[in-house]
Amino acid sequence: MTSLTLDSSLVDALGAKTAGVFERAFGHATVGDLLNHYPRRYARRGELTPIASLPLGEQVTIVAEVRSVSSRSMKQRSGSIVEVVISDGVGALTLTFFNQKWRADQLRVGRQGIFSGKVGQFKGQQQLAHPDYELFDDEDAARLNAEVQQHTPIPIYPATSTIASWQVQKAVGDILDRLAPVPDPLPEPFRLAQGLWDADTALRRLHAPIDFDDVEPARATMRMHEAFVLQTALLQQRQFVRALSATARPAGALLESFDERLPFARTVDQVAVGDVIAHDLEGEWPMNRLVQGEVGSGKTLVALRAMLQVAQSGGQSALIAPTEVLAAQHVRSIARMLGPELAPELMPTLLTGQLPAAERRKAALRAASGQARIVVGTHALLSASTTFADLGLVVVDEQHRFGVEQRETLRAKGTAPHVLVLTATPIPRTVAMTVFGDLDVSTIRTLPAGRAGISTHVAPLAEKPGWFGRVWERAAEEVAQGRQVFVVCAAIDAEAGGKGQEEPEPAPVLEGEQPRTRWGVAQVRELLASHPLYDTIRVEILHGRMPGEQKDAVMQAFARGEIDVLVATTVVEVGVDVPNASTMIILEADRFGVSQLHQLRGRVGRGELPGLCLLVTEAPDGTPARSRVEAVAATTDGFALAEVDLELRGEGDVLGDAQSGARSSLRLLRVVADADVIAIAREAAERVLADDPALLAHPGLADALRRRLGREERAALAKN
């Protein structure tokens, strides 16, 4: 019989029909793909699964025992129903089969097995309709095998409605019987020093452990494989970037003139990060740097100084922002910071899709001719009609809003331009190492002096519904003192059946939570219009569905102090700078993620006025939703909150859609829990690449890289 390798096609391994089912259900095309479909847990024969905790509407796989079997004729039409009650000793679940009387003979009372299906409800009882199942041996055979089988774990695989867990197990078992020894991606001395199994043993024991003691060593080995291959890929990408030649952009009179006119001293971190960027811009290869810092820490200042350094030699900078409001605000603040002496020379230009045609043509012409040395825009910068005379620096603001393709499109408009990525969402060290492992990371932690800070309070309406009225009184008190207030809602119109939703970064909906929106922008406007305290208070609304000029006009009016209370969606999340705004009210705060609440809160307390943030929530005490809100109220340290956020949300795809192709989600590796594994893998991968950049002496690692990072992922990493 032909032996199989990880690269063998599933069609060759399982036949076209079965391979087709796996391809449709999981996207598996090769033996390696299927063997990367790891068991999510292991059951013990005789150990029953708690039925009470099964989630309604989800595909489940459980181990249970048959308690009763009955067959009856249907009342309304011809045919019969077989109902089988299975139990875990505490809860019970009904299996329903239509016109399949033979099931009653097969599913006898006392038989145990694995049952798989979608959890439904009928007359208040949980049920599985037409489930798949595999019964354990009958009682006589079970007694003979009891000693052996009792200690043999049953792998339970992620399943679908078309492929049950034991069908995955059967296919995997069939493949393992014919699989040639698997080459090891880890260098042998490193593997032995870490006390890990060889790749072949680990993979086989992960899918077919002899006893429960096999599971953790197999998982530990495969976790290190994931970390090592991923870090090698990211470090290789850094090597590729450093093999490119960049145009050196030394600083000069423009930057000196700007620094002399600054009305304040830069913070220690702004100076340190600025010096590193200045050095990068004079280097032999293109800069590829991520700057992370709290809202208001001065990332725009750092980016503008880099733009001036590039402009010294005639180079242009393109800054891409996620929203028109933010792009327009960037142009205004850049022009203000440059002042009347430098602004005319550098001609900061706005280029967005919503500009009138004539203005947009003029802006595009300035970019193409090189007249505008600073061009700020939205996705309009990516259009084929936008060209640059000498694009030397690409600045990406709020990196998480852009996919790799968009960043690459902009980068390709220059010849190996430098890239500076900015984010106000603090990134835990392990995520930075894993998602942005090919970028150099700089952090601005210190905030400028003279900030009064923000105090944050939870308004828990589940226990204290009366606080809702007090929230609006408190806002009116701030306005009476000449200050301004933001009110943020999760939707434009809560009664539009979700159609008015405007993408609050969805907070994870966890067990027991019911996502609902009661307060959209429209509802709050109506409430305040009839509120006696708001008769003379100027209230305006802002949301993403408004035309670009209207949004900009509202934002500018708010900045000039012509609006007292701005009721908005998350369109105000980033970049809106109004020093006189003292209060941020976030309604249904549990609808937002931790990082987004922190970002929104950062819109106030930016000047000398102390900031106040009120997080209004109906989430009951003790629920995960309430925990998120209380975590934000407990600290203003964005880096601590980023860790909390990651723990609550999970990291999802580290090389997920925004960063890479679709097949590269993490399987066993967890960014928070496995921080040490990632750090050890990175150090070892650095040593391997330093000695053997082409991996000629590490064929197992080269093969694993090729499999793990298919053509799409390779291309995506190259663009990152």
C-alpha cells in the first residue's frame, strides 16, 4: 500500500467522495490539513457528558447512555416516531427518529455511545432530531475489553452537520495507518532541550492517545511547532524587507524649523521613539515600524516629524485614516502644527471619496505632481487614479481598520517606501510578537503634562434603574459650567431592527448574554428633545450614514463650541480632539469591547479639564458583560486593559483575515496562555535563521513553513 505524506491529496488518501465532504465541511485538501484538525477534547468510556450545559442551536457531540426507547404512530400523518431518551445520570435528552423503526432494536436500554446532532427544543424538552451516533461495544464485548478501553481516551473532534466526530476519527485513523514518518520542524538539540516528543510520535498520540497521560506532552509538542513555524515565517519576512534598498531620507532644516516652533517640550517617549524613526529613515532598508501609544500620547506628532524628514529630500508622505471625519481632522491638526511658515511649503492635502469632483481632481493633481508633500485620505488614496511623484513614507493610522491588501496597494505606489503603522489600541507583548512579529515595535507610554485625567463610573441600571435619570442631570450640570458632552450609542436607530447598527466592535456575546439595543442615536435625540433640562441645551447628532461634508460640519461646530451635547455612534472613536469636552456617556456600554470603551473614553480629559466617563449598562452583576465594563472603570492603563480584553475575547486568528490568508488561524497555540512558548520559539528561530537563512540544513522546518503558509499567506506576509 502506498504510504502517505502530509502533502498527499485527501482524494488519494480517502477517495474523491469522502475527500469532497471534508473539503466542503472544513476546507481540507491535503492529509496535512486533516491531521491539523486536532481533537478539542477527549472522553472516557463510561464518563458521561453534562447534558444540562448543552447550548441550544449548536452542533454537539456527547457521550451518554440510553435510558428508554418508545415507538408510536404519528397522529396527523402516516408513519412512526421512535423516541429515545439518553442521559448523563443527571439530565436527559430526547433523540427523535421519523419512520425508522429499526432504531428501537439498535438503541437498547443500557447501551452507551457517542451521539452527535444539533440541539433543538420541542415542548420545552431538549432534543436531537435524526442525530448521528456510534454505540460502544455491546455489554459482553465491553466487559472483555473493559480494562483496556477504560484508559483509552476517545478523541472528540470539532464536527459539523455533515461530518460527525467519529467520522473524522475514522478518517484520521485510516490515514495514520498509512502515513510515512513525519519530518520534524524543530532542530533536534532544541527539541531535546525543551523535553518535547519527535513530530511523528506527537502527531500520532495527539489523534490516538494510548492513555490520558499522552495528551499533554503531544499538545505541548504541537504548540511549540506552531509557535516555531509562525515566528520563523515572521522573522523571514523581516529579512526580506531588509533585503530591499530604500532611499535614505536624512533630516534637515524643515524638521529643525518645526522643532524650534513647538510650543511645548516633547515627552521622554516622544523623543526616544522620534530618534529611532529618524534613524530608520536614514537606513539602507525600508522602515517597517509599529508605534503604539495611548489616545493623546502624541503619535500624530511623531508621524508628522517623520513626514518632515522625508519632505526634506522632496519625498511625499501618504497618511491613510479609517474615516473621513478622522482624515479631515488630521489635515487640520497637521496644518495647525506646521503653522503659516511651513504649511504652504508642504501643502497638506485632503483626498477622500466624498470630496466634490473638482476638489478631488485638484487634490489628486497635487499628489501626482509632488506639490503636496503630505497627502491625507481614506480609501480614496488606494484608487488607481491616485498617484504620487515620490512616495517616501506610508503612515497607516489605526492599523486594525485596514487589511493587508489595502496597505500593500498604498505601499506599491512608491519604490520601497518606509512604513509607519500607528495604533491607539495597546497591544500586549505576545500579540505584538505574534501578529506584528515582522515589524519593529515602539511604545509611547507617557502622556503629555498638564492633563487632568479621567474618572470613570459604572451606572448599573440592573440594580439602580433610577441612575438613568441622574446620568442626564449630570450631563446638564457639565453644560451649565460651559463644558461639552459626548453621548455614544451602539446604533443609529434601535428600532430599525438592527439595520441602524454601526459596527460597534462587537463585544463577545458569552453564555447567558442577550445582545439587544434599546438606545440608538434616534432614540436619545427624542429623549433629550422632551427633557425639561435640555430646553436651552444645543444637541446635535453624528453617525456614519450622514454625508461626508455634513459629518465634518457637525464635528467642526462641536470643536468650535457651537454644540453642547453630541449624540453619536462610534464614528467619534478615534481622532476627534475637542479639549472643552469633559464628559463621555456610553449607553449600553456592555455592547462594546474593552479596547473600544477605552478608546471612546480617551475623547475626554484631553485638556486642562478633568474628564468624566459614565458607562451605562443593564448587564447584571457577575455576568461577563458587566465584568468587561467594570474592568474599564477600574483602570485607565490601556496596556493592562489590552491584556484583559485579550483574556475575555480570545485572540481569534492571529494571522486572520486582516493580517493574512484564511487558513492560518491558530490551532493549539494561545497568545496569552502560551506567551513563554512564543518567546522561547522566537529566540530559537532567530538563532536558526542567523546561521541558516535559507533553511538548507533544516528541511523539516522549510517543509512545515511551506505547508503552514500557503501561497496566499506568504503573499500576505510579504505585504505586511
